[in-house]
Amino acid sequence: MADTEVVRLARRLARLRAPSTAEREGLARLPLSVSEVPAGYHVARQGDRPKHACLVVEGFAAMQKITADGRRQILSFCIPGDVPDLQSFHLGVMDCGLATLTRAVLAFIPHAALRETIHQFPGLGEMLWHLTLVDASIYREWIANIGQREARARVACILCEIMVRMQAAGLADGHRCYFPITQVELADATGISVVHMNRTMQFLRQAGYVSLADDVLTVLDWPRLSALATFDPTYLHLEPAGD
């Protein structure tokens, strides 16, 4: 595994506990293929049987479901350091898809090699399982977001989540971060129309909550935005887990 990939994955795991030297060496020995792919690249589709897990090294991606009539529901946004399809390691068949939203650099880790490494370092297996549980927690929050919040609060919640996750990943400067997500993608994530999304984003800008220009999101008033969203970051489980 190249240095960049080790850093991304080790930094994510270190939110739980710092991997030992031996565990980091085990990660570094994982054979993988690194690919630069364009926006709109389908890493995995519903029904696929992947033989590898995907680490997002650069760029943004999304987990998504496509309905029979071709409509898309985005289930979560994936940022650098995420391994969003870890469930395929155990479940075998993908019940949703993973696609890039931007140009991205992806590292593919063979399931067989991952299984061998986890057998050698059980602590790594526990940490990777923790990541999968956090992904499930995010899905639950998004269900509540779509089902119970009005449009402005839905969008505000997504903006808060991305900002906090980017901060935790060391990819934000205060309350500024890279945010290449389009209004169409936000609409597909929040269950509202593109027209309604446009009006919602105009409101958030004009009311002084956020600034969004050149793929950079700046939260101008965090207390007001998080209050609008009723945002509670507990579901992101950023604190180390207890014994």
C-alpha cells in the first residue's frame, strides 16, 4: 500500500485508537490497485459481487440506490478516508451502488488479502467493523432527516455533517472545506426537487448561513446553521469507542 493510502486509512482508524506499528505495517503490506477515475464512475452496482473493498483516497463519491424507473436516491456521501463498501466483505452481493461524484483516486483492496490481514491482526478487523457500523448510523440519520425534517433543515443537516466529517479527516480549514456536491446531488440526497433545492440554497446564502462558491463551502454562522438542522454529531461516532 502506498504512503498516501496508508495515511488516509490509518488516520481514519486512529479516530478509534492509533494502530500499532505492527498493524500499520500490516496495512502497508496489503496489495492493492490504485486508479484515477472520472466523475460518474460506477465502482459497484446493485447486484455486483465485488472481490475487493474500495478506499476513497481523493475526491467525493456516493452510495446510492437506483429505482426501477431510473431515479436515484443518494444514501450517503463518501469523502477521502472512507471505505464505503466494506459490507461487501461479508454480504457478498451489493444491495446498493457506489459511484464517484468527482474525479477521484480510489484504492482497491482484495477481500482475500484483507481477510488474511484481519486474521493476523484482529484489532484491525474490529476497527474496520466499527467503520461499517458508523456507515449504518449515518444511513439511519438520513432516514430521519428525509422523513421528519422540512427542506431547509434537511439541507442544513447535510452541510453540517460534511463539514464535521471533513474537519475530522483534517480536510477543512475552520469552517471552510472542499464541497463539490451539486444541487442535483443534494436534491437526490434529501428527497426534494432540484427547483426546491435551488430555492433552499438561495435562502441559506441570503440569510447568512453559508457561502458556496468554486466548490468551497464556508459556514458563516455555525450556531445558527446547526440549530436550523437540529444537528447532533453523536451519530457520526467521532469519539473513541469505550471498552
